Amino acid sequence: MTGYNEEWVVYYQYLEGLRQSGITNMFGASPYLAGTFNLHDAQATKILVSWMENYDELVAAQICVRD
């Protein structure tokens, strides 16, 4: 069992790409996520919080790559 939602991997990967691009501070990333995937703001925020809270686990699972 993981702390992150396995159905959200594509969103986590998008957020990782956004982080690496430096386009925005990640605290402001939910509008990018919502716009790209046509999500409601609340859902995008929930996904972003999950990405932040589970980042170390996502790196360990090789879903995200720490610089």
C-alpha cells in the first residue's frame, strides 16, 4: 500500500515536469494542473497536496526524480 493515489501517477508526473521546468513555484501549481487536465480547482489542489506530502515516496517509486 502506498501513501499516494496510484490513479494519479500521470498528474504526479506532470507536476514533476512542472517543478523541473521552474515555470512556477509549486505552491501555485494547481491552476496549471487544473487547466492542463480540465480538473476542478478543488481536485487539482487535492492532487497537488498529495504530490507534496508523498514526494519522497514518489521519488522512491521512480515516479518523480529529485535533482
